[in-house]
Amino acid sequence: MSFFDWKRMRILTVGFNDEYVKELEKELEKYFICIVDNAKDMYDATNFTDFRHYELVIIVDEGIKFSLERYVNEVKKKKSETKIIILTANIMAQSSFFDLGVDDVVCNHCDHPDLIAARVLSNMRHLFGTHVNIEKLVIDIANKKIEYDEKIVSLNGKTFDILAYLALRKQRVFSKDEIINALWEEPEYVSDNTVEVAINQIRKRLKSILGFQVIHTVRRRGYKFSY
């Protein structure tokens, strides 16, 4: 299992044709597990980001600055941590894109999905990891194992995935909606109760071994991992 095998995130591509997205997805899967949605244009992208949460948005520059500026503002307002990468053939426009608040600009390599995937890796590297080690607690993400003071904690399926997802982003608060969007292919068909049940299972299982909680509720906002 490679260094990036467990990493999971949801990505939105905007302005790509379907064949290119398939090629890009193949390249991205060399680094991590991802769910990729494809929007035809900026208007279509708004429909996606209105209802789903993304950790990364990759946009092909269409030369319409006003639409791009408005969309970038909407995405960042909804979730400031969302990274935005612009692909453009206009080298001279790089500084103006950064002025809009995007995180990266890729020029001249738009026809090479392998290079775009490598740029994604560079931007999202802060989220990658195969282990979370905090004092006596070890979460082995690659092998889906949890140990505390050499005692094994059994968690499987989505319960483990939720714990790992929060632990890799410790101290950040995630709503139920954000967790569902990140970990389920079709989040529209998953209820908030599914997350609540999983969180309760994590708390019960870990507290029986650790004697304290690591998943905390932040009122009216969601959950965070805090050790």
C-alpha cells in the first residue's frame, strides 16, 4: 500500500470535457482516493458547490473575469479551506488570478493530466499521512488499525474513515454535511443520523480503551478531533 492510499477527498473540475476528466482521475488515483465531479461551466459549478462541499476546485479559464471572481468569492465564503487551481494558456494573467484569491495557477500544461495531478498533490500535501501519532495513541490509516498503549481498538468501515478524516485535520470543526460529502459517493442519499450513529460508535469504542473522548461536539457547528 502506497503512502497516499487512504487519502480521500472530493474534487470539482470546471470546464473540462468528460474524456479529459477520466484521464485526470486516473492520474489523481496514483496519489489518493478521490471523488471527482465535473461541471460543464461556471453556472453548472455553482449548482454543485451550492449543495456539496469540496476540498479542491480545478477551473479551466474561460476568459470571463467577472464570473470567475464571483464564483471564487462564493466558494471561499462557503468554505475558506477549499483550494482553487486555475488552468490557463494566458501566462500574463497569473497575477490577476492570484488577486482574485485562487491558490494556484497552472500555465501551458493544461493538456497533460499527469502534470496537473502532480500540481494537485503539491497543493494538498498538507492533508496526506498514513499515521496519526499522539503520545500513546496511534491511528494507522493505511492499515486501518488503532492502538492505545499497545491495546487494539476495533473500528471498521465508515466509522474508521470518519475518525481518520477528522484526525488528519485535527482541531478543525466539520459539520455532518461536510463529513458526508467527503466520504460518501452520493451524499444526497445519506442522512445526518448516519454520521451521528458513527460518531457515537467511535466515542464509545475509544472511551472504553482511552478513558476519555477525542471526538468533541462544537455546538451548532459539528465535530472536531482533539486529543
